[in-house]
Amino acid sequence: MGRLDSKVIILTAAAEGIGQAAALAFAREGAKVIATDINESKLQELEKYPGIQTHVLDVTKEKQIDEFANEVERLDVLLCASGFVHHGTILDCEEKDWDFTMNLNVHSMHLMIKAFLPQMLAQKSGNSINMSSKASSINLVVNRCVYSTSRAAVIGLTKSLAADFIQQGIRCNCVCPGTVDTPSLQDRIQARPNPEEALSDFLKRQKTGRFATVEDVAQLCLFGI
Ligand code: NAD
């Protein structure tokens, strides 16, 4: 018996990194996983794992989300994991960077939760997990102005949902990882003018002397179910 036998779990941003690791961890525990992402080809790689089906979904598109929600008959857990890390202070952040980040990192969660919450309320049970970050209202992190703002907003959204719906059987939590070794982290390091120095700076900030792994964070998500 798996811990999640008979649970239906929908994940966003599940083709790579933390979302992918969480999808695999949930499926190993017996859940029926619906992994979604905008990246169709990467997403398809998950189809070979028992218990995982996939659905191409852009979490910034309300119409796509609503159509998808109408297709889903039941869900127990919604894990929203989409996000983009903009590098820089407020002075480096152009309007388009601000809008893109807030849209993908926060507004997408608002759209997903609004689409799926009515179903959870009808079932009188549900679990919503949002991906935030230590770079938020938790820690001071340099050069993460709009990212930290967006992740602090996710904490506010999560607490607000928990306060409003806990008495109707809905649990809502967020996960706030430190730096996690993912393809996007490696891309960000490579995009810095001096990648070696960037890697060393990132590592210096880790009290453990290492990055978290996607599996570490997947286990945290599992704990939250
Ligand atoms: P990531 O942020 O690089 O992206 C994961 C997936 O998001 C990709 O498969 C991508 O195709 C998908 N995606 C991008 N735009 C999308 C859209 N419009 N609709 C649907 N999917 C879309 O992966 P990651 O580094 O594993 O991070 C996952 C989450 O965890 C993010 O929200 C990130 O901010 C957060 N986080 C990451 C770290 C870290 O160090 N990597 C630390 C704390 C929090």
C-alpha cells in the first residue's frame, strides 16, 4: 500500500525540476498523478511512469485552466509549482519583468486555485500546496526584488486560503525551499557573466554547504499531504 493510494493529484510546472520530482514521488506512493506543464515534449517523458498522465497547460491562460478544470472529475491535491527567477534589484526590473514574474509566480496560482477550489469544496476535502521560496518574506536575498515580492505574495495567498477554507475541509500550505539544484538553477548560473564565481557565491550562501535536491523538496511536498 502506498501513502497516497486513491488520491488524485494535479501538479503544474511538472515537466522538470521540483515539479517533476514531486510528480514521481507522488506516483511512487500510489497516487493518480496528472502532471501539467507548458513544455509538451519534456512532459511526455513522464508518461512512461505508472500512475502518471499528462496534460499540456499554460498556467497563465485562464481559458485553458478553466477548460482543464471542467475535464477533471475529482482531485485531492493541487500542487502549483510554476515560477520564474528574475535577477536584479528594483532598478534592474523593467515593467515587463515585473509583469511576467508576477503573472507566472502568483497570478497563475490564483487562476488554478480559483478553478479547482469549487470542486474541493463540493467534496468537502482538498489540499492546496503552493511553491514559494525562502526568497520571500522569510529571508533577505539580494538581487531577487520581484522574485521575492512574488514569493511573499504566495505566502499571503496561502495563508488567506487556509484562513478562509479550513473549516470547509480544505488545507492549504506552501513550501519555501532554499536553493535547489535544478536545470533552471544551472541555466541561471551559466547565464551570469562569470558562472564559476556565480556557482561559488550560490554555494557560500548554503549553510549545509550544498544545494537542496529536487528529491528533498519532493519529500517536503509529500509530508504536506
Ligand atoms: P523551473 O522554475 O525552471 O520550471 C519548472 C517548469 O515550469 C518547467 O518545466 C517549465 O516548462 C514550466 N513552465 C514555465 N512556464 C510555464 C507556464 N506558463 N505554464 C506551465 N508551466 C510552465 O523549475 P524549478 O527550478 O524546479 O522550480 C520549481 C518551482 O520552485 C518554481 O516556482 C521556483 O520558483 C521554485 N523554487 C525554486 C528554487 C530553486 O532553487 N530551483 C528554490 C525555491 C523555489
